Amino acid sequence: MKTGSMMIIIGCISIVMGLPSFLLYGELSPDIFLILGGILLIIIGVFRNKGYFNKNYYMAIFSVIALWGLTLLYIFLFRTNEYLGDTDFFYILVGLFILLMISFGGAYIRRRKKLDL
């Protein structure tokens, strides 16, 4: 089995695990980030199975990361229960958001310099 297929399976499992509590309770629980991580894994797995990474790959990744950032911004600005209940977990998610932006942004810049996308 290809590693891309394994990533797609893991992404689907994480979406299935995070979806019930998000849909049943309607709150921005930490499960929304599990769902976004699953979507990220599915996108990476699909492009890894294709065997090439064009600019659509990076735009899809950046859109998921932007959605992650907007969710964090909403949680912070409106001081929802997720922020007030566990600020340490919130700041860990912010750090993970920054790490994702740096890693995929750096990969995009290196690829753009190298191949002129």
C-alpha cells in the first residue's frame, strides 16, 4: 500500500472521529482541529499518490491552514468556552498553526525558486 493511501485512510478516520461531537453539540470543540487535520492528510495523500506537487497542492494546503487560522481567530476574539476553559491547549494550537505556516510556506518558496511555479 502506498504511503499516500495510508495518509488518506488516517485522514478519513480522523474526520470520522471528530465529526460526531462537532455535529451533535455544535460547539467549536477541539474536534474541529481533528477534522481539519484529517482534511490536510487527505489532501497530502491524494497528491502523494498522484506523484507530483503543483501549485494546486499548495493552494489547497494553504486554504486548510487559513481555515485553521480563522477558527483560532474566532475562538480568541469571541472568548468562547474553548479559550476560557483551556488556554494552554489553545496556545499549543496556535503554535501548531505557526509551525504549519512556516513549513508549507518554506516548501512553497523553495519550490517556486527552484522550478518557477
